[in-house]
Amino acid sequence: MEPPGEKAGEATGLRITPQLLKLRTGEFALESILLLKLRGLGLVDLGCLGECLGLEWLDLSGNALTQLGPLASLRQLTVLNVSNNRLTGLEPLAACESLQNLNAAGNLLATPGQLQCLAGLRGLEHLRLQDPLARLSNPLCTNPSYRAAVQELLPGLKVIDGERISGRGSEFYQLCRDLDSSLCLSSSPGPRAPEAQPWVEPGYWDCWPTRSSSILEEACRQFQDTLQECHDLDRQASECLAQAEQALSPVGTTSSFVF
């Protein structure tokens, strides 16, 4: 049986307190907290989170948040995950001048105009508004042209919903789209054949149409380049994480942060 306090917390929602933060991080001073994972705790109130002035990495996903007011004081915040909450606006994030990566999938953002508050964040490069694998989205994503609208509103973005739209690698995504389109055109069934005729037209089973070979070759080449870049970035990230864990963890213990 769960303690009464836990049941009450589930019923009324949880508020962030200094005691909670110190318990989760082991830090005595709130301004010393650099990385914080508060995923799936039933949070409804960010409480004193704004006092964590040194915070750089924050995961608030899977809670019941409706506003982000206290985050306005987090000028060092670089990575923020607020996916799977109940947010209808992101206005407080306008003050998070160091923000580079924002995951806001699975909220209640209805129009691209609600992202106008992010226009002043010059370092913001990665934005996620939907995540098909996790079945998270926003109402604004039902418009097929929402990505173009978001890109126009926030021209500094390099990645939207995990897809690179500018910079190195963006050409590869475009090649993949072109390849998909050409394959769909080549394999579209024609008029229904008479019963005495073969049920598919000659050449139906050809793997690649001749006119698509140049696209395919270029896509394969750029895929190999992108894959190598991913391997290099993975190695660098692993080294950085190992150094961070060694610096942040007590002697003899390790910890991990998954975003």
C-alpha cells in the first residue's frame, strides 16, 4: 500500500520545492544544479525551479504543467524537454537566451503564432513539436504546411521534429523525399487490366526506374557521409558524457542523464 502522502500528491498534483530538488540531485544549493530530470512526477506547479539559476539541462516531460512562468529566470538553460504536458503557450521561454534545443511535442499549441515568443532566441536550432514514435503532437501540426510556417517564423532553426531543414545534411533529407516521390510515381497502378491480361504491367517489379538512378546514387553517397558524421558525433558525445559524469558524480558512483 502506498503512503497517504503519495496518494494525496497524485490527487492534487505535485509542486516543486527546495526539498524535492535537493532530494533528487543531492545538491545543497539550488543555484549549483546543472542537470535536472523531473520526468513523469505529476507536476502541476514549477514552484521554486526558477531559483536554479545555473541550470543548463532540464527534463519536465510527462507531467501536467499548464504554464512555465518560473523558467523565465533560467538564462543558462540550453536544453529543455517539456513534451507531454498541457501547455498552451511558451511565453516565459523568451527570456531563456541560451536555449538551443526545445522539445514541446504533446502539448496544446494551436497555431504557429504561439511560437512567436521564441523568435528572439538566436541560439535556438532544434525544435520538436511532434514525435510520431511516442505518439505526441500539437494541434498546429494537423496543418500540412505547419513546418514551412514555423521555419518562416524561426529562420534560425536547423532541425524541426528531428528532420534537418538547413545546414549540413539537409540536402540528404530532400533527396530522400525526391526519391520517395519518384518511386511512388513509378509504382502507381495504371488502369485495371482485362481479366485475360497479367495482373501487373511489364516492368512492374523493376526495383529502380532508370530516371531515378542519379537521385539514388547521390542519396546513398550523402547517407554514407551523414552516417559517418553521426558516428563521429556519437563518439564525441560519449566522451563528453563520461567527463560530465566523472565531474558530477561522487567518487565510486556513476549516474546517467537520458533526454
